[in-house]
Amino acid sequence: MSTGTVLATDPHVVSCTLAPRFEAVRTAREFTRRSLDAWGLGDIFDDVALVASELVTNALRHALGQSEPSLVPAQGAPQPTAGSLPIRISLVHRAPQVVCAVSDPSSTGPIAREADFVAESGRGLHLVDSFSRSWGWHPLAGAGKVVWALFDARTELPGPEQLSNAGRHRRSA
């Protein structure tokens, strides 16, 4: 499963360090389900889990240099060198929003490619954009980056005035 779950002193900020294996995507979804259920936000699980899966898959493919999912090490495969940063998923609940963030060792920001409807991959960031209110990324000090997605966690539907200012793909320096 994961290499470790950390509960911060704030119960609305949780993180899980993921092993650099293909199974990390499943671990991220399970972590997301447990966290959202604990916050009483199970109704947004499908959207958050889909985005978390895409962000972790991108981290495995690009940050660890694996171009195909079948090349990502399976359980029991050698781990990256001790100096490399881990992949970590974090969820932050600040009513009425939830942020899903995935950090990885690559400093290269994500780039949404032109959608190719016959390709087997390349639509992940389009899904992230479609299922989250907004998303973006930040470089981390020294090395690495964090890619985040924001979700509305309201129990009632937002009005038109709340939807009109919804942002899309922002990069902060």
C-alpha cells in the first residue's frame, strides 16, 4: 500500500506518501475515500478520486521518467535513490472547498496536450480541468513541484454568480 499516512495536527489537512509503484494510484484513491468520508464529503469522492488518479499517474509517468504505465515498477521492484523526493498526495478541507495536491520530484510543470481522441493517453489534464473548479501547479523550493486541484465541497448547488468566477489552470510562481 502506501509508505505512510501522516495526519497533521489539523484534522482537515492529511497527506499520504506513495511508493513509486503502479499500485500508488489505487492507494491514492483509497486514501481519498477514507479522508473524504471522515469529513462527511463522500458525495464528491468520484470527482476528487478521478483527479487524484490522474495527478498520481502523471507523477509516476513523468516525474519518475516512466513513459508507459507498464514500465512503472511493480511492488518489490527497486526503489529510487535515497536522495529523490517521494510522491505525496495531500488533501486539505477548508469549507466550502477541498484541495487535492500531488507533489513529485520533477520541477517540470504539467502541460496539457492537444486532445487526440485515438491516443491511449494524453487526456489526463483535460479531465483534471473538467472535474475540478480550477487547477494549477507550483514549483517547490530546491526541487520538485506540487500540482493541485480545487473542488467545491458545498452540499447545495452553487448559484450562477459563484460559477462565473471559476478559474482554470493557474500557475503560481
